[in-house]
Amino acid sequence: FIFGPVTFQRRYYQAGTKKREFYLDQQLKIKPRRRLSPHYLMMMAKIAQTTTMRNTADILNLVFDSGITADSVMHAVHELGNQVAKQTQAKEHQATPHHMPKNLTIEGDAFMIKGKKEAGQLTLVHHYRVYERVANQIINRHDFLSVGHQGRLEARLSDYLDRHYKLAGQTIFLASDAGPGYEPAKLLSLVPQGAHGEYFLDRYHCLQKIEHTLGRHNELAMRAIKAVRHHDQAELTIILDTYESQNLTEKQADDLMRLRKYLQRNWRYILSPQMRGFKDIHLIGSVESSHRAFTYRMKKQGKSWTEQGAKAMISLIEARMNGELQASLNTILEQLTVLPRVAQTSLLQEMHIRTGEFLRKAPTKPSIGAVQGIIPINTATSRPMGQLFKALTH
């Protein structure tokens, strides 16, 4: 518990040939071999989203003197992350009143994290964001993330749109960097039947590509950016031809060729919303900056992830970003602590046993000698291994 450890002893009851039962555990819904309380696990999950498993264990041990390890934190995060993911999807499937959104926008992007299977392995995390825009303010934002499996994530997104919005005859705004998996046609395929889609190229990535290719402090780069903002293709072509006439290296020439193809392929999507007549739409492209909530925790400093660990952490941070983490954890806590409603008469009949039979010692078993093993954290303290763990950690 957050106030310290609680130790208690209880006896089991074995009626005839039935298996041994702990009635106290059944009535309190105590799960076997669990040493950490639900409230403690909730606090652990919240801290683990902001720092490493080892730092989380150090913080909790410093504050509560609980003696947990980084592995214990990792297993708890895996378990809670999976439960939160189930709670999130269950809430998304709940029947809600459909409403007609104002300027519904869908953005898509992805980022990479390191995997643990192979050295240098990279895992792709897909990210979609849905929100409405009213008076240049973002409302009803909802983020969807998945470790791989972009198709499943798109199905989840489409189901969310069908359950929450009336989109027939509406214009849906879409944006991405037009990278692999997020091409204009891919985003436009998310638009439900009966609605119209308007795709916009994320200008941040477009201008970043120009600066990277021509040079950040190059005067030609400044002129090219101005031409893109004014959607002046003729001026942009002259600028790129001027740059190409210079003495370029082979790499610079290849980068320029890729930039030309990128701009030519997406030129019609560079037009801003105002140029297309949508005066209320400004600054599309918030999904890129929202990656920081995930990448700050999951990238750099040599961090690498198993698929199970990445999914669990993504689920926890996603629920926090959507403002649903506390509600999901509370639901899990209620499921763990709600006492069963058992009729008093049936309970008394079940507990009607002889004292001698209740206190009867269990038959001893022959010793098998010393065996090699580990000391798990969740072993009951009534068992020898649990007593050994307690002696070693206190």
C-alpha cells in the first residue's frame, strides 16, 4: 500500500476431497501471489509514463520504502497497459448520440522506436488524430495509436467516426506529410461514404524538405519557401533550376531530384485552406508536435522496447492524452475491489464446518532436495520463498 506494507495470516479450508479454499481471499477478491495494492499500481503506472522503469522503482522505493524492482514495474505496466487498452476500446464502442461536427479534421503521421528483437531494429508507431475546430479552437480531440498494424488502426478510426458523427454531406479536412503510408489517396480513403474530403499537405514538412535540400541559410531556400507559400510554381521552377546550375555534389543532385518529384506529386495539395475558400481553417498539422508526449518517453537514451512493452506504454500515454487515463484506472480499480453480493444464509451454510476439521494440518510431502530457481516478488509471505524475499528486502 502507499502507506506501507500490511501483513496478515489466514488459514485455508479443505472440505473432503475439494481443493483448498481461502474464504477471506474470496470475500475480499484478493488475487493470489499479488503483493502490490491496486492504488499502488495506479501510482506506478502514472510515474512510469514520464521516466524509465528503473527510475520509477527508485522513486517509489524512496518515498514508500516498498522494495520493488524495475522488473516488477515493467510487469505492472504491461498488465495495466493491456487493461487500459481494453477499457479504451470498450468506451469507443459505447453507443453515443451522433452529432454534426464543425470542421472535422483528421491528421496522420508515424514515428519510429527501437525494438529489442534485433540490433538496430526499428518499429513503426502509427498515429491518427481526430478533432473539430470552432473559432480557431481545437475541441473534441481524440488520438489513436498502434504499434504496427496500420490497417487495424484505420478500422478503429473509421468505427469511431461512424459511432460519433453525422458526416453525410460534410466536408472533412485531412492532412499528413504525404510520406509512405500517409499519401493523399490513403488519407482520402478514410472519408466515409457521403462525405467530401479535402486533403492538405503539411507545410511544415514541405518547407523543411526545401531547407534541408537547398540549405537553411541559402537565399534560394528563402525564395523557394516564399514561392511555395504563394503557390507560384513557375517561380519555384526557376529557383530550383538556378540551384541545379551550381556545382552540386552527387548527393545534392539526388536530394534535389527527390525534392522536385515530391513537390510535383503534391503540388495541388500545397494550396492553403484560405486559398481554397475555407476561411475558418488555420494551422493544420498538430499531430507532429503531439508526438513529443510519446517520443520523450520512448526514444533516445538507449531505450528499446519489446512489442508487448511498447503496446502497453502507448496505451497508457494515449489514454492520458485523451483525458481518459484516470477513468480507466478507476474502472479497473472498481473491478478489483467490488465485493460480491452473497446472501448471508448461503454464506453461513457454506462456512458451517467442524473446528477440528478446519484446524487439521495439511499432509506433509517428502522433500525433493535443493532446486535452482528465482525469488519472485509476488510470492505469498506465508510461503518460504515469500518469507525469504521479505527478509532480504527489509
